Amino acid sequence: MLQVNAYAAPSATEDLVPTRIDRREVGEHDVLIGIKYSGICHSDIHTVRGEWGPQQYPLVPGHEIAGIVTEIGASVTRHAVGDRVGVGCMVNSCRECVHCLAGEEQYCLKGNIGTYGAADVDGTITQGGYAAAVVVNEDFVVNIPAALELDVAAPLLCAGITTYSPLRHWGVGPGKKVAVIGLGGLGHMAVKIAHAMGSEVTVLSRTLKKQEDGLKLGAENYFATEDPETFEVLAGSFDLIVNTVSAGIDISAFLQLLTLNGALRN
């Protein structure tokens, strides 16, 4: 076993504390990553506080991991020592069900294995990126382009893919009109990515308080949803609406803003 420094939650009510944790030996298809950065996601807080179910402590959170490959297994083909890489929200799956075999491990019928707080196939509990290093199967490690700094890349491993996935799935690009509900952690990422993909982006926020920020991030338009006229002016406007807010909203009202065959993604 490999021991590394980490920060762990001793319980649901205590602050994170320095500790040392065991990482498995590098297996045939594994990659050892020296962690340089780990993003802070609110789901880290929910999990360590036990708000999403009971946990086994101590627990090391962190699932927006960016670092450098320092060792590879004998049969690894996707990565090499020195590669700049990232790890997101999951580190394993059953590899046998129809979804895994189709490359959709996030929909694993036996349940995908999260980067921390999950039972791995060997029975151990996974520990996350608030640590000096991590060992991950090569299939769950992605390469990070040289042009992208590691600290900037880290949040893309969760917030980035959460918003990029629906944008790609529904074919966002030039000629498409996309609305983003909310301009928080996910919302600002959705605006930037949709803009980079070439679509016309509109932010739908409760007020105009963040309008300047939204336009700087790449939105062409910004509307306040507390104004009833917004829903009249924008009726039938959007090919895709991405809802990034956690609060309850009147979905039926937003559905009226879609074009024929448009989609709303929560």
C-alpha cells in the first residue's frame, strides 16, 4: 500500500484535519497521479456532512482532480509518466452491464463508483482528491491539454462536464439558441461553454443583478424572470434550456420558451 498525506473529515460535524491515507498499489491498468489541484464542489460539503446519506469516516472529499502522472501500470496505453491529467466524479464501474460496455459508465446498472465515499469493487471505500496522490484505473483518467492550466482545469471535471454534457448531447453550436437558467457555479460555466460552441446564449435569472457578469462571460442577452413580460417576449425562442438552479421553478412556464422540438435539461 502507498501512504499519502490528505485532509479528511473525521465525522459529519467536524472540520477537515490533516491525516494519512492508504492508496492501493499501482495495478496493471492503473495510473498514479500526483495531485496538484482539487476543486471544491458543494457536493463535497453535502457528502461529508452526511446530508446525502450516512458515510464511513474519516472521509477525504474532492472529485475535481488535476495533476501529473508519476507512475503507470504495465498495460496502461492511454497515459504516460509526465502527462497532465484529470479525474472527475467517478473512478470505476462494473464494466459488464450494457451501459458500461457502451461507454456510458455513469449509467452503470450496478451503480457507478464515486471518487470518494463509495464502495469500490475490492470492497474498500474510495477517498478523493484532497490528498497528495491518487491511484485510478486509466479508463477514468482524462488528458488535460497543455494550453489549459491545471488549476483552471480542475473545476471542469465536475461543473464543466455537468454543463457540457447536455450542450453536446443536444447538438449546441452555430445557429442554435440556448438559454441558461441561473448564473451560479454551474450557470456561468454553461454560458461560457455554450458561447464557445458558437450558440447564441441568453441568461434567465431572477433579477438583473448579475447582468454585467453574464454578458462578460459570453451571453448575448440577459432577462429577469421576475418580470412577467420576459415569458411573453421570449415565447418559442430556444432550442435548448439548461436549468442550473437548485431552487424550485415553474417548469411549465419555461417550457413555453422552447421552439418546436426544443428541450429543457435540469
